Amino acid sequence: EVQLLESGGGLEQPGGSLRLSCAASGFTFGSYAMSWVRQAPRKGLEWVSSLSGDGTSTYYADSVKGRFAISRDNSKNTLYLQMNSLRADDTAVYYCVKSWDFWSAEWFDPWGQGTRVTVSS
Amino acid sequence: EIVMTQSPATLSVSPGETATLSCRASQSVSYKLAWYQQKPGQAPRLLIYAISTRTPGIPARFSGSGSGTEFTLTISSLQSEDFAAYYCQQYNDWPRTFGQGTRVDIK
């Protein structure tokens, strides 16, 4: 069974940094693209970033480009999201999601349970 | 950026009836359209990809249709567990984009 377990969320001040982690199990981690999707309180879903199976291709939403960095350690079956220069509008639940393919991060299945990030002074 | 627009925002339906949810793309996404269901306090789950392919375990009462820019999710004979929010998502281009969602609630 595929499992995705996020961690690293919490309360951070504007301008601060957080690093989210997603521990994956139940599949050959390095064979699949992975992504982060977020959901602000009482709002819809927003794609944040994706990464190919080997980590060589990365994609970012304009809202986080230059501030967030996605990465993976295939030896540890773990996906990361380094979040810098945090803003209040980054407040959301962040979901780690798996894709069906190696490169393109097309549809997202399954989803982790999410980790909550709150940016506030 | 491809903008995905869902309608209606909220749909009130009685159990046993059929719900029809719409999703429109600002430009063609070909067949690259997925649907997700999200219940309160839970992570989303994938229902359908490639317009009409159900993921394993999704009941046949969920069906997807459409092409190009106009898509529909139909839920036949609504069950109590189907009352939830539904999102469409295109994966034809970057950035990946979602619709704002349709909430299906009990009439």
C-alpha cells in the first residue's frame, strides 16, 4: 500500500523558513514524479511544485517561484519542500502527492494526509 | 496559465438523484483532465483521469465526459458518502491548475 506521510509544518513568522518532508513507502519512490499541492483555509486546491523521478526536472507555481525549492532523496524515499521568505498567503495545508509517471506529474494519486503551515506574527 | 472554471459552486441534491458538475477550461486541455473528491477534514482523492477513466475502487456511478474545453462529472444515484467537494484539474500544461470546486450537499 502506498503511504505518504508529511511532516515539518507549524507556525512561522513572515519572512521565515520551513522545510517540509514527505516520507514515502509502498512503491519504488525513484520511479515516480512527486508534487506538493496546498489548500489555504476554506479555499480550493493550488498546485505548488513538481519534481521528476530523478530530480532533474522541477516545476513551480509563479506564487512560490524563487522562494520555495522542491527536492528529493531517493535513497531515503523522501520528498522535501524548502520554503523561504514565507508570507501570510502561504498559510495552508500542504499535501504530498504521487504521480503515475516518472516525468510529467500529470494527475495526483494518492495524497498524503497533509501538514499545516501557518505564517503569522 | 489555463484557468479552470467549475459550475455551480454549490449543488443541492437529494439522495438517489443525479448530480451533474461542469468544468470549463480557458483553452483546450485535450484529454488531460482529472476529477477529485474531497470530504471535510480529509485529503482529496482521485476519482477520474483522462476525462473518463475511473481509478480502481471508484464506483461506476461516477462518470466523466467531455472534450477540449468542456467537461462533466456525473454522479448517478447519489449516496450519502458522495456529499463532498469536487475539483477538476488539467495536466495538459504547466502550471497544473484546479477549478475552484463544486460542493455537493444534501437537499
